[in-house]
Amino acid sequence: MSEIRLDVDLRHPPDVVWQALTEQPLLARWFMLTDLSPEAGSRFQLLPEDLPGLPNAVDGEVIEAIPARRLAMRWQGEQLHSKVIWELAPTPAGCRLVVTQTGFLGLRGSARRRALVSTYKRLFEVRLPAVLDGVVPPSPPRLAGVAPAGPDRRRQLLAVLAAALLVALVGALVANLPAKTSEPAVAQTGDSGGPAAALTTATSAPVSAAPRRTPGAQTAPPSSGPAATPPASSAPARTPEGTTAAEPTARYSTVSVGALALSYRGEVVVDHGGDAWTVTITVPLLAVVTGVDGPAPNQSGTTVTFAGSGAAGRLVFDVKLNALAPTKPSSCHIGTTPCAGL
């Protein structure tokens, strides 16, 4: 019989921490992929990835679920039969999470216990607080002698925070809408036939072409009749090579696929990006995208954007909760150009 206990002090109220402990999209971000539902008698499965002490899938059953207070489970797997309890208690700065696990951990129970303690410290003390900070800002420390907010006051604060998050989400969606662009710029070449000296938009007023002066040449006398003004050319000027700037290009590839194809790791290599570029991918509803290497992802629903710069670049990302979907994005673009490889 082995026992594990871990006490974690968090800067968030119990009801917010309860969401991170029981909602599947949040669990996938800090814990592991699971279909857990916080209802007594419900069964679920845990799909760990690269977690010491949990090398294989775990079958679970919820024994007891008291919202914002206690979640008791039974875990069974390869050489594993244990009872796991997550308990929450309010504190002046937020709440305390107590994690306990008792039961059989296999023939090498002591070694597995050490591995699980290290894994739980990383999950509950590092990754869980990071996800909680993304859900709601940490609670400020309370002054001595000030009574904590009551249930009604707390619900009001949560309602205000939820409204603020909704406004921020709508703002992000509006900011990501494609803007109406102007007509392509017209390049004007100098006398030497070198690079264009200035760029003007197609909506600029036409400019009359003036005759060039050659050193040593005499200027022709003015005509007695009205001066003839050559008409402005309606065709846009071309670059010296007769080509336009190359569109940014990128190539997508799937690096690896997780258990049961519920997750995968993707890679986008930017071949030509320029000063700044944006890669946009589309994933299934409820899928969660996390960054591994390169620009951080900015997810809004099923649309995820990566903003980078430079003529070349590389970004690697993980897609989790990819249920009933191919192990690649449904679309990938750099700017408006589709990524190769899809």
C-alpha cells in the first residue's frame, strides 16, 4: 500500500479552481486528455503523454463529486489500483488544494511513487496555476480584519469577470476580421532605371510626365501654340525586372500523433515571410492548441493565429482534444496564401 499527499496553495477561489479540475478543455491544457465528468458513478479515461509514473492509459470512475469542495475517484491501469481525492478549502489568499492517492502502485511501488510525486508537483504546482492565471487574474491578498466576500458578492464578481472575458473575446474576433485593402501600389522608377524612388497608391491623382534634361543639351524654344501635355499612363509601372514582390509561402507537416489520434503535433515552416507574417490554422470545435516552438498561438474558437517576422521561420504546436477529426488542421494559410503540404 502506497500513499501520496500534496498540498498546493493557490491564489484563486475554490469555484474557479474547480472548473480547472473538472472541465475537459481546461484539464487537457494542464493535466491530460480525458473525458471526465464530475458526476458520481460516471466512468472516464485518462490519456497521459510523457508523464513519469503514468506510462499507459488509466480507466477511472467518479466516486464522489461535491462542487468546489471534493472530487473522489478510483483509478485502474497497468499495475495500478488506487483511490485519488482532490479536496479544496478556502484560504484568505484563495484556496488550498490537497491531493491524496492511496492504493497499489505495482511491484516497484516505491520507484513509481517517487516518479508520481515529481509528476504531480509539475502538474499541480506549475501547470495548473499557469492555466488558472489565464482563466481569471489572481485574487489580491486580503487585509487583516477584512471579512471575505459572501456568496452573493462572489457571484457578482464572477459575473463581472465573465462579462469582461466575453467583451475581450468579441474584441479579438472583430480585430481578426479581414480589413478592406487598398489597390496595389504603383512603382515609379528613377532616371537611372534603378529601384523605385517612391510608391503611390492607385487612387493617387495622375501626375503629368515632365521632359528630362540631358546635361549639355539645349532646351527647345516654347511653342507659340498651347502647350501639349502628354497624357498620364493608365498602366501601373513595373519593377526593373518586370516582376512583383513574391507572396509569402509556408509548408505544413504533421510531426507526431498521440494516443487514439486525440492529439497531434504540427509544424509550419515559413519559406518566405518578409518583415512580418501571420500563419492561420483552423481546428475542430473544442480543440486546444498549445505552442511548443516559435510564436505563441492566439486561439479564438476554431481559428488559431501565429504572428512572426523574418524571411524564414518555424513554428511547432500541439493540438489536443482532436476528437473525430483528421490529425492535421482543416486549413492553413500564411497571409492569404494556403500552406503547402495539406
